Amino acid sequence: MTVPSFLRTPVTRGVGMLAVLGAIGLGLIAYRFAAGLGAVTNLSDGYPWGFWIGMDVLVGIALAAGGFVMAGVVHLFGGHRFHPLARPAVLTALLGYLLFIFALSVDLGRPWNIWQALISWNHVSPMFEVSWCVTFYTFVLALEFAPVVFERFGWRTLHRWWFQSTPFAIIGFVMLFVFAMTGSPAWVLAMGGALGLWETLMRLGVMRRDHQMPILLITAGILFSTMHQSSLGTLFLITDKLGPLWYTPILPLLFFLSAVMVAPAMVIVEATLSARVVRHKAEPGLLDALGRAMPYLIVTYLLVRVSDMLGRGVVLEAMRGFWPTVWWWLEIALLLTAVALFATAEIRRRPWGLPLAAWATVLGLVVHRTGVAVVGLDVPEYPRYVPHVAEVLITVGIVSLGLLAFRIAVAVLPVYETHAMLTSPDVPTVPPLPQRELAPVSSA
């Protein structure tokens, strides 16, 4: 029996540290379920959402946005040269969503009832929409990542079957989602008919059909991800506890824009870390192209953020108080620093330039999301919420387990595609289909 290569690799100090942190996190999770939430958190009736919601949900979901952004760029918008970055981004997103679901079960008082969110239909509840979107998008990510598994084990027949049948599964998912959101059979039939016609025209060669990934699969991923990225912001519109620096009617828009903003930065972070840890050769030309696009994304977000504050007349709030003010300026400072680093070609092309700028962007998003979930909340009748050390260690443990899972996945599966893998007839990345469907697609 052949031993997997990752089991034969000596355990490094970093891997050992991640394993220890993961074990501590799992131990505290076991203690949480044995002793209750009060034993490991400082949450209260006044602050029922805290560090876990801020980091594991709001931040974690945003940092997984690279999956839908890179998949859309590669398979919908003609950015085929970014294909080597798409698979790692999808893997990061898939692990992120699985860990988010796991972390959410730790935060919930009765996690065994989580499935009821899918059957207790409430068409006006943002929580209901988020539950359905996250569930379906996790399935979509699994389907997007499936070809990597097929290639690893040589399952060409299953790969071909996946390519042909996945669009029909997606049509079913979307129709069910539309019915859950609207309760209207007319809308369900209209959506099913439109998607069915689209797929038929692609199979007939009338409309473009991607030669590696079903278009409807990528479209569904963008649909579900876009909706719940913004709806996470909607959840905080129903609270009157959020300070003026963070509360705004356009919070859903800011959540979506910040998720799109951080997606290329997370791809850069993942690629540069992988180059060090798993000795994967980074794609400097592709990463530099992402870096050149980052100032536009960050500036767009900042303009909307500041313009909203000007429109609401709360700019002076950035000069009052202590922690909310410090937190707001920290977010702005990190993002302005990222813009300056990304926009300076001499810095961007240095080995440390892109990673530093990307980390500044990621930390800027972390500050914004934790500002909404923790720092910006104020309930005078309750003691100010400060995260329990066990809350922090549990989150660190879950993140450590995710990093270990990523390392194992890239060691076992062909996550990183080389140019030879993309072009060699001996290692096809697509199932054999009629030549008309395999024809290269123009970037136009």
C-alpha cells in the first residue's frame, strides 16, 4: 500500500504549531459543549453576538470571496490566464465555508436545530436568505472543486458525467432557491425556463460554452455568494446598538464591495504563503496583474464609505469617543497604506511588496467587520463586551485546522496546475467533448 506523500514528509515547526493550536481549539470546543456557552464566552443578553460572529462569520465569509471572484474572472469574463490561481482560490473558499459552518455550530446555543433554518420559511428574513445561500454556495464550491478530485484518481467517466449533468443540478438548485425566497410558482417556472434555454443554446453552439467549467455552475456561485455577502450586512440593519461610524443603510453594499475588494488580496496572500510553505512556484506576472487592479477596488470602497458618512453628516463622529474612533481610523489607515503600496510599481515588484499590500488590505477588512460586530456596538445597560480568551483560542484553533487541511489538500490533489497540465493531451483537465465545445474561447 502506497503511503501518501504528505505522511512521509517530516513535520515542520509550523505544522506542529498549527496542530497544537488546532488540538487546543478542539479541546475548548468539547468543553464548550460540556459546560455551556457561559463557560467559554463573555457573551450576554446585551451582546449576544461577539468575536465569533465577527471573525468566524463576517470576516471568514469575506475572506472566502476569492472563490467566486476568481471563478467568474476565469470562466465568465475571459480571464483565462488567471486559471492557475482559480483552483487554490476555490479550495480556500470551500474550506472557509466548511469551517464557517463548523464555527457557527459552536456559537449557536442549540446547534442541532440549525437545519430548521432551511425549512422554517420566512421570505422577509435576511437570516433565512443567508442560510439558503450559504448552504447552496457550499454545494456549488464542492462541485467546482470536484474536477480536481477526478483528475487525481483518473475518474474520466465521472468527470465527463459531472460536466454534462451539473447544469441540470444547478437549474434545480436555483429553482428551489427562487421558490424559497418568493413562494411564487410563476417566478420558479420563469427562472427554470430561462436557465434551461441558456443551457440548450450553449449545447447547440449558439452561445459560448466554457471548455472546463459549466457556465451555469459559475453563474450560480456568483449569484449565491453575491447575495449572502451583502445580506450579512443586512443582518446588522435591524440593530439599534451600532454606532454611527458603522451603522448605515448601505451596509449591505459596503459588505459586498469589501468582499470583492479583499478577494484578489486573499489570492495574493494564499499564493505567496503557498510558495513558502509547500514550495509551490508563485505566478509573479499574474499576481502583479491582480496588484495593479487592487487600487481601483480599494478606492471604490473608500469613496463609497466616506461619501456615505458625508451624506449622513456623521464625519465628526470620527473625532469622538475612543475605541470606535481608533478602530475607524485604523481601517482607513490600513486601506490607504495598501493603495499606496499597490499603486507604486517599484514596491509592488519587490518580493515583499505585494504580500505586504495584500495583508494590509486583509487587515483593513478584518478591522471593518469586527468594528461592525464588536467594537461599534454599545449597550449602556450591560458591561462592555470583551472577548473571552477561550473565544479567541477556539477561533485560532479552527483557523489552524483549516490551514492544515489546505496543506494536506495541496499535497494530495493537483490543486496547482502547471502549464503542462493545462495543455498536455495526456493529462486533460476537461472531459472529452465534441470539438465544437472544446474550441478555445476568445478573451473578447
